Amino acid sequence: MSLNVSEALVQQAAAGQVDESAFVETIRQSLPYAWTIVEKLARCLEQEGQEWANYAVAPPDEQARGQLLRMVGGDAIRGAVERHFNVKLAFQNCHNLAAFRPDGLDSQAYRDFTSIRSQILNQTPELKDC
């Protein structure tokens, strides 16, 4: 799964200066399924005041699964999205993405979600191909 990067953005990168907002817009347009999930999670944190939020619904198809994996698998993409939404993303598998407040990374909820124990407990037969 690749981003649909404009020639203008490629030229910016070649020149050594990239407009992060243009990169974020490229992510939004290229990975709409994943973007929508993170947008929902960020809204839960912002509007509902939750400490953290997670989305644990299987992607509807392989394209959507690929978008989610692309977003969280690339450090530059993930970092730009986290800065845009002011969240820290935590990922267990293609069925479980969470967003935390940046000031909550010392919380028990964050430690639990990102623990080895939680990762192991989230490995069920139906998620093996995720």
C-alpha cells in the first residue's frame, strides 16, 4: 500500500524541505479508511474527554486492512498523523488500534494496552491472518 504522493511533494522532498501539512493531506487522501478510524479515536479523546479510546473492529476488506497497516507501520506516516491529531497511537493488530493522550503515556491504561500480556491475549485464531 503506497501513498499517492503529488509531484510537488516529491520535489519538496528532493529539495530537503517538506510541508508536513501537505504530507498529512496526502496521508488523509491516500489512506481514507485508516484516517477515519484515527479521526474517530481523536474525537473521543477531545470531545468526550476520555483518557484513551480504541477501535477493535475488523477491517471490512484487505484494502482497508492494508491502509491501517500502512498508517501504523511507517514511522513518518504514524508520527505525522499523531502530531496532527495530538495523540499517541498504539497498535496490537489490524483489529485493535488505540489512541492515547500524549500526557497519558505513563498511565496504567497505556502500559496495559502496550504490554506483552495484552499482545499475547489478543492473539486469537480468527486474527492469525491479520
